[in-house]
Amino acid sequence: MRSYNSEEGGCTSEKLIEIMEKAAQETLPNLKKNDQKHEIWKSDVQLNSLLDQRKLTMKNTEAYKEKTKKIKRRVRYLRNEKLCKEANSINELSSRRQVEELFKNFKADNLPFKTPVKTNKCNPKLLKDHFQKHFTSEKIDQDPIELTNTPSFLLQFQSIRADNVNTEPPDEFELRKIISNLKNGKSSNDVPIIYIKSSMSSQEFVNEIVQLFTTIWRSKCIPKEWGHSKLVCLWKGPSKGSAKDPSSYRGLQIGSSLCKILVILLIERLKVWYELQLLDQKQGFRQAR
């Protein structure tokens, strides 16, 4: 049995390393550090033409300086273009990654969408019953006391003439002014206000809405849908009670946008009359006061 010689083993390992280095040099290309950098402006036709033009120009002249400025400007443009492409590719890859992760999450067994989310909110049926009792639809047999025993100040108001109040159907100018003053962010039960304002650019729509309000004014009847409203319940907060208690919610009524236009029309016309009945000292809730 041959004994192991450490010197022999060392020589064998060195020979193996030399053989592997030679094989690597023959098969793999020897890349330099400068070759690994790919500059896109070197292959740019416009930049190369500017460089050739500058070579033919004398140094320290205005033309030479102008060519140098153009070259720098072109290099900056190419650099920004390269960075923009890299950023777009990164964004594309990241979006693909997000879609892939989202798809994996949908296939996962512990998907959060499969389990119902537990909330502390009140039962919608309890809220509906509560507000049905609050806004009762039962008929009232007795007339309000304001109609049976009319206060004296109301009788005085009834005796005042209202000749300066406009009683004619609304025209196009009046409706355009009211609609343009409406706020876009308000909720609506039928047509969003922003749709009405954007549609006022069409004369056909303007003619239709003028005809609608003229018919309502002369017939003294409004569409049934304008009397319907959407009720949104808002929790008053922990100081007013538990979130599961329907009495701790405030009802927010969202009505019709078209009905709102009619209401504003009536208020604007009556404003001329009731402003004359108020004293000058009464400044609360009055315009420009």
C-alpha cells in the first residue's frame, strides 16, 4: 500500500488549477472593465456627426464653443433617455411582480377575501326599523297649531304686498346662474351636480331643462321621484353610545339635484321680498353681512 506524500498532492492540485485556468481562457472571453460599460451615446448618429464637425473647427473659437455646448446637450439628452428606459423597465417588472403576487394571494387557502370581515357596525335592519319609526309615515289627524292659531307676525307678512317678486317661469339665464353656483362635491340621489354643470355646454340640454322647469312652474306639480331621498346613517361617536345601537346614529338625507335647483330658485326670488322685511340690525345668516 502506497503512503500519501503531501508534496505530491500539492503538485497535483497546482497542475489541476493550471489546466482549469487554460481551459477557462480558451472558452470564456477575456472582458476588460471598459468593455463591460455600454454607453448608448457612442452609437448615436447625431452625436458622432457633432463630434466630427467639432474636429474640423479651430479651438478657442465661438463656433468650437457652440459645438461643445450642443455635444453636452446631446449627451445629457441621451443619458436621460437611458435612465428613463431603465426606470420604465423597473416599473414594468415591479408591476408584473405585484400582479403575480396578487394572483398567488387569490389562490392561497388563507385568503382574507374568503372570510367575512367582522365589523362593529349596527345591523342594517335595526337601523331601518329605527328610522322608520323616527320618520313616521302615519297621517296626522290634527292640523298644526301654526295653521289653526296663526301668529300675529304671519298675518302682518300676509298683508304686505309682494309686487317686486318675480312670478314668471324661470328663463335660461336664471337657470344657468343657479347651476353655475352649485358645488361639485355634493352628493345626489339622481343626477350628480357635476354632470348637470358639464351638460350645460349643450344647447339641446339647456332647452330641455328650461322646458322642464317651465312645465313644473305652470302646472305646479313636481315629479314623484323628486320627493324621494336616500338616507345615509352616520355614527355620532363613542360619546353618544355604542356603534351597535341604532339610536346613536344621525340620519343624513340626500335629495334630488334637480329639486335642489328649484328650491334655490324659489329662495332667490323670495330673498328680494324678505330682505325688505328685516331690520338692518339683523345680520345673522344674511348674505354679505
